[in-house]
Amino acid sequence: MTVSSAHRARKSFWLSIIGASCFTLFFYLYQPRAVTLTLGDLASIPLEDHVRTRSNTTSLLLQLLSQVYGGKEPHRLSCDSVQGNARLEDKYGYLRKQNLNILLGGNTFNTEALLPTQLWAIAELMTFLHSKTIQFGASIHESGSTDKTATLLNQVLIPLFHHIGMDPSEIFVTTNPVGPDWKKIPDDRVPILADLRNLVISHLKNAEVHYDLLLFFNDVYFCVSDLLELLHQHVQQRADITCAMDYHSAAQFYDTWVARDIGGNMLWKAYSYDHKPFQFHAPSRDRYEQRLPIQMYSCWNGMLIFDAKPFIDDVIFRDGNKTRGECRESEASRICKGGRIASSSTLMTVDFWKVNRGRIQMLPAVAVAYNEDVYEGRRKINAPQKTVVGNETIQWQQAPENVQCIGYHDNVYEWWSTDYKKDYLKK
């Protein structure tokens, strides 16, 4: 063999070795195989590769939950899945065509028992609505929990958001080992709640995304069908605030402090043992018995959707202003009622009315609860109590002339109050 032919033979040999090695490496890298993603892996995946199928999302959620619970799957509420659900698809599939930026918001404390249920419903909502025209962000805040609430937020919720494709800059989730001292000054319950909820809505002002809706949830059990119905009715009714109904027993409504019918009254007489709401407003009671949407003066009820614009402009959660004679109610009532009565929730409602955002509705068909057994019990009896003959579409009315004030002073709720405020909508 000549030198030249020997050289060519050696060259051919090494090229064959290199070729075989490259093929082996290619086959190894690209053959289908199971991959276990760590939290660090999830955070580093490019955003354009984040969107997964629904089955992959639920598989990942189970994996993340199992990691927190030592390889065991934690208990969660039994809910209908969106996957392969023709009923949900037929009713809610159109929502994917809406142009919506939705902020998921909430304050949480020692909610480990219900978080697996909430996380499952949120994951299903986001994957069901996935489209080019819908974007989600999150502003969820925990403080002072002594259970696994903070761990579930950090090691399950945040990675889940990354996996589904939420923009990392829109994930505003915080945990704090130190929570508010609720016992130090019991009368400060309303301003403390207002501060906590203002932390949630602060992201609406600071975010690069212009949000259309805020979906706010408390420590309640809910399924994805509840979330979809809430969003569906908010869109169809062109509402400004859409509330669920929350229960502390299967037959008894919970959030009586905030809720006022469109006549400005509580839903029950003080100390009434009648479990049927809307004792002062017969048209609302009729719609309740048919499980049709009902216009309210104010509501909160554990889970609700807000139009985001009033918060972006100037509405905040706040305490009542004593010098202006505002009723000291829930911070939520104040937002709905327009700033003149008093609960960060009640006052929030007031402030919505004051900026001409009084399309506030409550959905008897969406029943949530603070206890799993209560949720299950209510689900069994929440069908319409009479034949549905009414029009589902609300005929919106103006604000009532007077609104009943149930104040809160010295850690006491003034349920006996007959105080009605007339000038509550003055600016």
C-alpha cells in the first residue's frame, strides 16, 4: 500500500467514526424520552416555547404538587375538567376570541387546604382560554402563613405560570413570613384589609400590560366552570363588577356585611333566620330563585371580576372618612358605593358608582364556599328553584336614593342599624 492510499484509508476510517458518533449524539438528543423539569429548568425555558397542551399542564401541576408533598398527590375538590368537555366548549369557547388582558389577584393566608383546588382551576382556566388575544398576569400576595401556603405559591404557582406562558414580568407573587397583627388594634381591620388589597391592585398601575379585568379571589373553593361562568356573564352583561355568591352553610349566604340589593338594603332583616335572600326587593328575589344574574348596589362574596380601568385611574380600597360622615363599612363596599359609606370593599363599590361604573351584578348560579363540604352541599341544591322564564340580560338601573349603613366600631358590627345614607354619592 502506498503512503497516499494508506493516508486515504486512515482518513476514511476516522470520518466513519466521527459520522457514527454524530449520528449517535443526534439520536440521543432528539429521540422521544421522558424529561423531568426542575424549577430552574422551567424558569429558563424561552417564553415562545412555554405554551403546553392541557394534558402536559395538568401532568406538570401534579408533579409540582407531589414534590411539595413528598411524592404524594394532595387532596383537591372534584370538579369537571375542561378537557374534552363539550358543554363547557359550546358555552364558553367564544371567550377565546375576546381581546382581554386579565390580572389574577388575591391575598392569601393559611390556605394550604384549598390551594390545590384553586391552582387546578386556574391552570384549567388559562389553558382553556389560551389564544393570541388573551393574556394573563398575576398579583397574589401571602403573609404570615404557618402552613405550606408560601411554599405552594413559590414552588407550584410561579413555575406553573412560567410553564403556561405568562410573561415573567407580569408575575407579581410575594410571600412574607410576618403578617399583620390583627389583634393589636381590633378596630383597624378595615384599613389593614384595604392596604392588603391595594397591594394587589398596585400592579394594575405599575404593569407594562394594560389590563382590562381583575379576577379577584378570596380563600374559597371554586371550579373552572365557576370561573368561566363569572367571566362569561361579565362579558355578556357588559358589567363593571361581577360577583359570585359565597356560603358558610349550604343554605346560608355569607357576605351580608358588604352585599346590598339595588334598593340599597341588606339582603335579610337583621337577625333573620330566613335563608332566602332579597327580603326587601321582590324582583331580585324572583331572579335569585331562577338563578339569573341580579343587579346589586354592592357585593364582594369571595370571588369577583372588576373592570380594571377605575383602579388604573384613581379608585383604591380605603376606610371610611369619619369627618365626611361616611359609614364605616367593609373596604369592598366603599369601592362599590362610591366612597361615602365604609368598608374597603363597600367603599370601593361606592367609588365605582361615583365614576359611573354602577353595572354591578351577582350570580346565584356561581356558588363558592370557604369549606369543601359546604361547596359540595351547595352544588347539590343550587339548581333553579322555579321555572326559568326571566330574561338573563339585566336591565340596568340607577343607584338607589338611600343605602343602609352597617358600621363597624370597637370590633363590633352594627347589624341593628337603621341608618340610611342619602348623600353617599357626593364627590
